[in-house]
Amino acid sequence: MSQTSIERLREYLAQLPPQAQALLMREFERALERGQDTAVATLVLDQLRKIVRKTEADEAAPPRTDDLSRLLFQVLEPFLVEAGPPTRVGQIRRSSLHPIWQWLGRDGAPDKVKEFEAALARMPADSAGQVEALASRLQAVAADAIFELTGPGGGDKSRALARVGPPNVIEDLYSIGALLQVREAIASLNEKLPRTLRAFGDSQIASVTSALNIPVLQTPQMLPFALSTVVQRMTAPWQIIRLAIKIAASDDEIRVAATPYGVAVTIALHDLSCVAATLRMDIKRGHFDNVAGNLKALHDGVRGLRTELDLRNDSAWGKQLTSIRADISNALQSEIDSVPGRVRRILRQRPEKDIPPGARIDGTEVEETAALIDFVATCRNYASELAINEVTLRTYSDLQQYVERSTEQLVQSLRAADHKVRTYRQQQVQAAIRFCQVLFGDDYASLMSRAAENAATGERKSSRAS
């Protein structure tokens, strides 16, 4: 490949998102392992690794000209969310930053942006203090430019706003300007808040209330961002509603909603809805690593809102909480109902004549089914609050009875199994013992494993004796 072609390839790879670069690297590494397209894979991998190393080195170095937008928006970082679920108050789409930065350099404050770029490029490597001061001045300039565009004034501003970006970017524009304007207050709040808010009791509520007592953060525009800052310190984010209840001096939802801090309940409900959506997606994809944590968060959150707030079933908050519970229940019940069938498909003791030669049990399917059994067991801890009590208890009891009975029968079948199906029977027994480990614990699984070994050994001794 010519040098020009290599440079073009490097330019193309460099403009890919980091996630896409990492995915490409994995795919070409697998291609090399398989011995496929080794020349192409080696070339592309070499260029990707150079790009990644250069990126890592650049990130370790002090910010330069191409990092000016990062300096500008660094105060927004705690409030940024990726594309996907709907945003709530106190959040900003990360995708809105790039078009706003482009607008600042093109229309909003082009001369100032160029001036800051030149100033940043002249700074020595050990100039952290100067860089921070530069970022502060740039943030003030950007806030002024945004308020000039979004504030009251003559003329039709719709065309100028359209030049910033699509409607979702315009929705974030004013909030971004407001956050840039109160950057010092946000920094002060971060310093005053405890690092971690575990049990959000009276003493911590008083401490947080005092920290929030900054006038510029008490506006309807800024309070959701201030509360979002608090939520990020909490081990149980739903407990932010306690702040609203304390301010209202009542758990009645009407009185809570009448205070500015009522937005805390909106934040808690939205965040619970997002956890529920994540749980549904993880279950759909068969990813159970985080299910227990998400189930606990949902259980505690739903119970907390139901017990600590006097919610009416026909109110907006009440309907939203009911909808969250229904979504969780439907997602969990559907998956729970499917588990017994998967277990029976693996452990069913088919007649030997129905087992084809070379039949095998997929080890991956066994582990996936074991994870589902563990999922059902986990659901038992949270069943009542998530409206899945009956189906969870019934399914778990059925699984225990079926797996225990099937394991004993499969172990006995090893004694008389024909050599043609012996491997398949042994794999069934191993799958059954794996399920026993999840349902009954390691001791019972070890006991059944020894029984299986004795059954197989006894059968072989019997065959030699005859």
C-alpha cells in the first residue's frame, strides 16, 4: 500500500469514535488468530494502535488548542447524559455540546474563541493555573453569547436559533448558558457537600439544605441541577425525596409539589424509570451481572416512594409510580415464566432410543439457565414490592422440586446407561448438579456429585464382574 493510502487510512481510523476503534481492534485481532486476512489485519491493527497510543499520550498532556471546547464545557460534565432515554430536568444531552461549540466559533463569539485558542497555544506545559483562569473567562464569554441569543429583545430570533442546531440542542442551550454563568456556585456546592450520602437522615438532610442555600442555585432553572449534584453523592438516589418532604414539612404530595423542591420527586421517579428500562434491556439480552443491584434499587425506590410519600393513585406522580411497577412486573414475570421450560429441556430424561449418536448438551446454555435460576432466586427477595410475589414463589418451588427429583433420577440412570448415550447422560447429570448448586448450595451439589461418581463407578465394576 502506498504512503498516501496509509495516511488516508490513518485519517479515517482517527476520526472514528473510541468505541468503534476498540471494536475494530478486537475484530482484526480475532482475524489474526484465525489466520484470515493477516496482511490487512496487521496493517490496520498497526495504525489503530498508533492512534490509540497517541490519543492516550494527548490525554495525559496539558490541554491544548483542540481541547478548548473541553475546557469550556468541563463544568457541565456531571450533568451530561448520552443519547437514548429521554432526559429529565437537571440533565443535558452530551450530543448538544458539539453544535453549540461550532456555533460559538462561527456566530456566537468567533473573535473571542480565536483569541482564547491563541492564548492556550502560547501557554507553557506547566500552566494549570493559567489554563483554569482561561477556562473561566471563556465560560463567561459563552454564557453572555448564549443569553444574548436566548434573552428578550427585538427582531425574529428563530432563524438565529435554528443556526445553532436542531430543537433538542435549543432545549439545552439556555440551561448550558445558565450553568456556565453559575459555575462558581456549582463549584462551591461540590465543596460543601459530603463526599458520600449513605443514610440520608436528619443530620445529612440539614447539611445538604445548608449547602444548597446559595441564591443563584435556588431558581427554577438551577435547582434541578443542584439537586442532581446531590443525587450523584447518594448511595440510594430515591432518598432525594426526603429533602422535598423536609422542606414541605409534610408527606402529602400536594404540599410537596407546591414547593420548589417538589422537583426532587420528579427526579426520583424519572431515575427509577431509567433503572427499570435498563433492567428490561439486560433481561432481554441475557445479561444478569447487574440484575441483583438494579432489582434492589427498584425495590427500595418503589417502597420508599410508596411509604414516605402520601401519593394518590390518580395523581401524575401516583400514575407514574404505578406504571413503573407494572413495567417491572411484566418484564420480570415474562422471564420468570420461561425458566422452568429451559430447565426441563436440558434435564428431561428421554428414552435412549430418542437420543441421537453424538448428542451433546451445550455448556453455554447450561450456564445461561443457571443464571436464570439465580435470577429467580434473587427476585424472591424483592417480589412483594415489585408485584411478582405469586409467580416468583411458585416458580422457585417448582424448580426446587423438579431439579431435585430429576437429579436423583439422572444419577440412577448412569448405573444402567448404554455406552452409546453415556456421555450425554453424564452431561445431563453435570447440568443438574450445576442447577442444584444454585438452588440448594455447594454442600448439596457436592453430595450429588459424589453420588454420580459412585453410580458411574459401580456400573463399571458391575460390567467387569460380569
